[in-house]
Amino acid sequence: MLKVQEIRELIKLVDQSNLDEFVYEFDDCKIKMKKHKTETVAVSVPQISTQAVDLAPQATAVEAAAVKQEVEEVKEAPAPEVKESSTTENLHKITSPMVGTFYEASSPDAEPYVKVGSKVSTDSIVCIVEAMKLFNEIEAEVKGEIVEILVKNGQLVEYGQPLFLVKPE
């Protein structure tokens, strides 16, 4: 049976793809997702309709309710805002190379890798993105100074989502 985090990942992948409908079946588990895109000029978040049908026999009502709640939270999550202005044009964006959870430090009681004003080099570790229980260290890729941290500790991040703004040296 799929875990809630795996279902979240599936929802994100389907949402980012050109697929309009996705069906996953394995043993006694079936998940069906459909996207309904609206034709508007303004930026909008596609609506995702998901159904979990015939959950595995060992699944309890509590687990089914938790999955439903998680799916509703993902559907209701606002689209991430990217700050764009003329002052950010000359700044380098450090982006997430994958979908996962952003962590600013190696452990909850450790100091963050970087803060606003920190100097970084091309191989400086700036954060960790955890994806499917693997902790991936993200490097700065540029020499400069951290100007802004665009995400919060523990926040889910998307592929290509800007994490930091760096003023290159």
C-alpha cells in the first residue's frame, strides 16, 4: 500500500505533467487522479480530483481518513509565489533540483548552513532537500552572498523552485 508521502509525490508529478488523467492500480489499491485546467489569462492552480477506491483490506478507516485529509491539504495548498522585481534580475537563484522537503540544517538542533548575509562559494552546502528518505545536500553553485531565503524550514519544495537569492561576486 502506498504511504501518504508517496501519494503526495504522485499528485505533484501528475500535476506537473501534461497528463489529464492518471490511474494507479496495484493489488487491491486503486488511485485515480484527473486534472481540470481552466482557460484564463491569470495564473491559476489546476484542480486535482483524486479518489482512493478499494483500499487494501488491512487499511483502517483512520488510515483512509488520513489519506483523504492529506489529499485535501495538497489540493488546497496555494501556489508558491515567486518574487520578481527589477532588483532580483542580477541575483543568482539557487533552485531545488527535485521535489522534496527543504531543511536549513543537518539536524533540528544544528545551526543553519547559511543565513541572510552568509558568504558562499561554488561548493558551499546551503541546505538539504529530503526526497524519499534520501537527504540530498544542495550546493550554492556560485560564489557570492546570500541575499534572501525564499522557503521555510520543513517546507515542501517543487523541482526548479527558487530556494535562495545570491548576489554573485
